[in-house]
Amino acid sequence: MRPGSVTIVYRLVFAALTLTAVAAQFRVTLVNDSSIANFFSYFTNLSNLLATVVFTVGAIRVARGTPDSRAWSVVRAGTVVAMVFVGIVFNVLLAGLDVGALVPWVNVVVHMLMPVAVLVDWVVWPPERRLPWWAAAVCLVYPVVYSVYSLVRGAVIGFWPYPFYDPSAVGGAGGVALYLVVLVVALAVLATLVVLVGRRRRMSTTPTP
């Protein structure tokens, strides 16, 4: 099997698995007559769907021989940051909490398997274009916008997708602010590392003239 074929199969298999997992959990939401809006307000669900799209489009680009643009490389980097963050936050902050109706095998796929798969994809098939350092800042836009959305929506309807957004769960607005500062700093460090890995892996895989 050609190297490009391996990339295509890898990405399509994980995209299909993740889409199946999210669909299975969405079915539980419908069966339990839960809020669809709330389902799509979880960072995990949104990020896994994003990763599915990026993997699928990435496989198509490889199949067509389309070279990576700088914009596409930044999108990939942002997806890696989001998915790795999903894995870290869940396994460090949320693993011991009641996850409600979350299907066990879905939990493994979206919180453990897919974050690793996305990171491996980034390391094994790094961006073809050298990423600028400002790409790390761009990677923060999605999670920061999501956090603002969650805070505003939570204040309006009283639904908080994660406890660190809920003032009553973390000691008030000060507790939320502290959590957010820590999370943003952690995201910034993670984004910088992802860009660094992409830059170094690209250099190591570039053929010597």
C-alpha cells in the first residue's frame, strides 16, 4: 500500500468511527428527549465533529494530490489543539464526575481514542508548509469563542456544559475566572507545542536536495 493510501485509509477509518460515535450519542439524546441545542453545546461533540470533517477533507486532498495551503495547515493545527485539549481536560478534570447518559464506548472514542488519533496524524503527516508562530494564536480563537458562548448561554438559560463554567459549582464568578485563566494559559502552551511539533516534523521529513 502506497504511503498516500495509508494516510487516506487512516483518516477515513477514524472519521467514520468518530461520526458513528457522535451519532450514537445523539440518538441517546433523542431517545431521552433531551435538548438538541445542549448536545451541540458540548466542546467534545463539536470538536469531534470538526475532527471528522478535517480528516475527511484531508483524505480527499491526499487522494486528489492537493498540496497543503497555509490556511489548511492552520485549520489542522487548530483541530489538533482542540482534540488534545478535549482528551486532557476530560481525563484530568472530568473523568471522576457523573457523565450521565454517555455511552461507555462512545466515551472511549471521543475522549481518548480520537484525541490520540488526531495527534498521531499531525506527527506522522506534518503540514507541508512551515507554520508561522502566529498560528498558535489562531488556534485559540475557537476555544475562546466557545467559552464566551457557553458563559453567555449559561447565564441566560442556566445550562453549563462543564462545571468550570458554572459559578455555583466553582465558588462564584471568581472561581470561573480563575479556571478560565488556567485553561487559556494551558491552551496557549498546547497550541505553541503543536505548532512547534509541526514545524520540526516538517523539517525532518523534507527531503535533502
